Amino acid sequence: MTRSQVKMGMHCSRAYIEMPLIDITPHPEYSKFGVGNSLALIKLLRPVKSNYMVPICLPSLTEREKKRRNKFVFMVDYLSSVPRDFDSEKMAKKSLKMYTHKECRRHRMRSKLGSEGVTHVLCSSGCGIRPGAPIVSHAAEGTFQLIGIAAGGAPCSRRSMRRRLNKEPPLYIDVYPYVTWIINFISAHVLPRPYPEHFMLVEGGTSIGIHQQYLRTRRKQKEGWKARTYVSGDYCYKSLKKQRATAFFYSEKFEVNADPPAKLSIFMQVSAGVECTIVCARLLLPNRLVTPFIDGVGGYNITISFSTFWFPYTFYFSLGLNGKNTTERDFRNWISERKPGYW
């Protein structure tokens, strides 16, 4: 504002915006146990336009590697320990020192707190961190990147050290492993076509005239339960490092509301195109009362089928797929099966 505007008694508009939301999408592998996968995407009613705020960037691999050498980041949060009215709230910036996954895991196990995973959780110095507070890095090119989201921490004590790990250090959700899921989900909702370009979720059963080799036999893959998630594919059982080398290209949640009680028979056929080989399929279910059938992992198309018991109100399930580029040999074998309108 100019001096004349101040003399006239004018005030700046509020630096915060209250925006209603229309949809919340949790991570398909979310569990109430532990910190990993404890994040969700919120869709606002309309785009945010502000003179005071700019969107924060997702973390890049370059900035993530840089933080292994220069470990200082800063956190932005409200000063008051108990949230009050927004008009009276004041925000502050606090510098923190990040620690590697191994250092965090070693320290928590030494304190008998549990490791909370190795690749999806960060920890830092400091104390009294409130859940949801972001930790931000200022990149050399000038952008601000979201490194992590606070999952909470122990309250401060008189002996808490600012630059050292406390007995129970604050935990953060590492955002970088979820970048692929975030981008794919947002792109799938913005673009008018499915994501990626050649992906198609087939609806209509077996009567739609799919090529006779659409469900051809693939090499037998490992499958089984992991908590409430039924997984199929050898890559689902490999190390996290090898799993991150694949692309988490598809995630969708399905929900059916029933009144009166009902039961369902689910049959899905999914094709990723001959350029993509589906290496891991994850099906999150409310319980383990039914064992789904997943066929075709290791190829470019899969079939999923299962039947539910009677449910009184709501039944939901989420499907997530990991893929990688098709090899030259498989591409030559599969290219003749391509049909316009399918892949």
C-alpha cells in the first residue's frame, strides 16, 4: 500500500483465504498404523488467487540429494500452541536440521520407538511440532520446495536441544516418494483423457469385443496379502529401491453405497498399452473376507474379479498399478495385438 492509502485508513486484505473443498483423496495404501502413506490430496472448490501466496513446488531429485549435504531446512507454522481465530494468529519460520533415514531409524530403535519405515519418513531436530506443518527448502533457482509434512512430535522439555535429535524426534512424511502418485492423480483429473495417454479402463464386461489374445497367459507372478492390500506381481515383493525404479502410473478409488444391504460381483479389465508393462498391482479392500483374482501382471493388460459378501452401507476398494517400459522383445511380440480404440 502507498502512504496516502495508509493515511486514508485503508487496510491490506487478509493474507489467508478460506476456501471450501469438494473432494479428499487419501493415499491408496493409507493405514492408521504408522506414519508412511499418511497423506491425502484435497481438491478445492475453485483455484486460489492471491497477491500474497504462490504455489509451493514438489521436491526435485536434485534438491533432495542436496539436502543430504546441506541438511538445514525451515518450517512454517503458527506461533500459538492452541489454534485460535485466524485474524489473531501469527505465523513464524523456524530453522531445523534434517537427518537421514538411517540416522532417524537408528535413533528411534535405540529409544525403543519403532523405526517407522526407512524411505518414507524423515525426522529432525526441534520439538513441539504440530501435525500438518510443512518443512520447506529454498532451492538455488529461487523456488520453494515441499520436503516433508509434519506428523507430530513430543512436546518441548527444558532439556530439549535445538540442533540435536531429541529422545522422541519429530516425524515428517517424506514427500518425494509420493511425487509420481501426486502428479499422476492431478493430471488424470485435469486432462480430458485418461492418464497416461494410451491408458483405458474398460467397462462393459466381455461383450465389448476385445481381441482374443487380450487375456493371454503370462508368467506366474507372486501374489498374496499385505495387511488389507492384496498384491500381485514379483516387483511388489522386491526392495523399495527397485520398486521406486518403476512408475506408479495409475490409482483410483471405487465406492458403492447400498441401502438396503447388497453384495457385488466386480469384474474389471485394464490395459496400459503395449509400451507399458504392468509389474505390480495393489488392491486395497476394507477387509480380507474375500480373496480377489488378479491375472495378467507381467503383461500390458490385467483382469481383476471378486465377489463381496452382504454389506449394509458402503463398500469401497482402491486399485494402484506400477509399470515400466516394455522391453524390445516383448514390444515386437505385442505390437501386432494393438487395436485402435483400446491401446
